[in-house]
Amino acid sequence: MGLIAAMLSIPFNDPDFTAPDLPVATLSPSSAGFISNVTCVAVLTGGRFATGSFDGTVKVWKESSPKSGQWSVEPTLTRHGTRVTCVAALKDERFVTGSSDKTVKVWKKSSQFAGVWSVEATLTHSDRVCCVAVLPDASTGEPRFVTAGMDNMVNVWKESSLQSTGGGSGAWSVKAIATGHHWGVLCVAVLADGRFVTGSQDKTVKVWVEHAGCAGGWGCNATLRHHSRWVVTCVAVLPDASTGEPRLAIGSSDNTVKVWVERYSPRFGTWSVEKTLRGHGDSVNCVAVLADASTGEPRFVTGSYDNTVKVWKESSTSPGTWSVEATLTGHGGSVSGVAVLADGRLATGSSDKTVKVWG
């Protein structure tokens, strides 16, 4: 199974354009075996990426050679009972998926057989799982990740190092439950200092910090009142502001992206909206951060229900000023997942049952 090359026009003519422009490959329903919408995309180790689908499957994709545009399904994983909503890579040869079947699964690559993956652990929520992100290791060196979903709970999972065989012990347990959201939690991202942020249907974003001297305990450091009417759908951590202060790109069902910055004065944990970005014609579903352009200008990318992907660039001469560097068209349905490959290309998944790789 491979990919079908695509030639699609992009409404952008800048000769110095350094963002992805033409899709170099399109994973079609026939070649991919998708029978339903693609819901999420994440980069794995070894040049692979993983996609989840509404049909409950996970596909791991590997390119035949760097930038060849020829991808094949390494395996199709079928252990979830219904829609796979999120995926994230652990630092070793493992990754994590969440599903509407109320489970989280940790997948491990076989050290003996190429292209073989198995479920190392199945963890449970009390309702649909919507998002997952990998945290920095615990002070003991044990891997951790965070999941959240429609039970309004945010679970921090830690792997026990006991009886580890070198690839992880596979013994995961909840070490903290962060409560405070009143509706389902749809997205999560991890700040550089180890804090994490969650966005919810309750129209807020919460910043969580681990309590010093209280192992496994997390508390709310700040609550961002994102909007009075519209839910928060996606979040990503941007490069710091020119002042060195942390920033977030937060997408919403109001069709906008808001750039939030944390002000260290008058006190740590004070956030404000630096910029509201408009341009999408429907809800913003996903966001990911690109490498800086050759000019050093920070960039990020968003996918939307309007079927487009937009690349946003911050001005190097006017910090805090963002503009659309490119609008990528070609999907025939809403864009539900985006990931940045190790070489800078983009992989986007859509309700049109395809994945496009842009380069």
C-alpha cells in the first residue's frame, strides 16, 4: 500500500516562502484502507507517524526512503472498540492512544519483529478520552503522560520502574487527578518548564503546576477565560515572547486562534491575550508549532472545519504581530489533526478519510 502523488495549487506567491507548499503525497481511502474519518496525527520515532480514525483503528506509517513521498502502513492496530481521538509518542519505541471507548492504550514496538506493535497496557477513564500529552519524566526518572476527556478529569499517569526490562515496565498507574473543569476537556499541551495546560468545553484553559514537596500532586496555577460563548478546541505551546515569557496558541469553535502570553509582572501566572487571529471560516480543530523560518520568525499551523490548513508567521520586526503565510487547500473535509514531521514537513488528517503530507 502506498501513497498517491497529488498536485494541488496553493494561493500564495511569495518567492521566499519556506513553509510547506505543495502536498507531496495523499493517502487515499483506497490505498490507506480508511473506512472512516481521520481524527488525529502524531509523529513517532524512526521517521514514522501514526494516525487514528473514527473506525477505531490506528495506522503506523513509514516512508520507504527520506522525502520519497512513498509511505506504507507498517501495521494497522485494531484494539480500540471505537473512535481513536488522540495519539502521542513516548520517548522510546512506544506511543499512547486515547479513545471514545473510555480507554488509553500504550503501544510497544517489537524488538524482534519489524512492523509489529502490541498493547503493553490498557488504562481506563470513566468517560470518553479526548486528549493526551507526554510529560517530562518524574524526578525518579519514571515516564509520565497526562490524559483527559469527557469525565472532566485530568489524569497524570506514571510508569513504575519496578521490574523494568529496559523498554519500560508497562506498569502504569494514576499518580494525580487534577480537577476543576466543569465540562469535558478537549486538549492538553505541555509547557517547557513542565507545567501543562488543558482546554475545555467550559470555555476555559487551565494551567497546572506540580506542587513542590508533594509528590504527584498538581494544582491549578491559572485559569484563562478564553471566551464567554465558545469552547476551547486545541492548544499548543509557542516559542517564548521576545521578553522570554511563555506563550500559547489556543484555537476555538469561534473560528479564531488567540495567542496568550504569561506576564511575570505583577505576578507569575498572570496571562493575557497578546493577539486574536482571524482567517478561518469555521471552528479551529488543531494546532501545531513549526520550526522557525530562515528569518527566525516563529510559525505555527492550524487546521479547521473550513477544510483548510493555515500557516501563521510572527513578524521579526514587530513581535506579537502575526499574519497568514500560506493557506493550504486540498482536503475535501474538515482538518482534524496536524503534526510536524522531523524534517519540517506537515502531515494532516481529515474527515475526507485522507492524510496529506506537505513538503
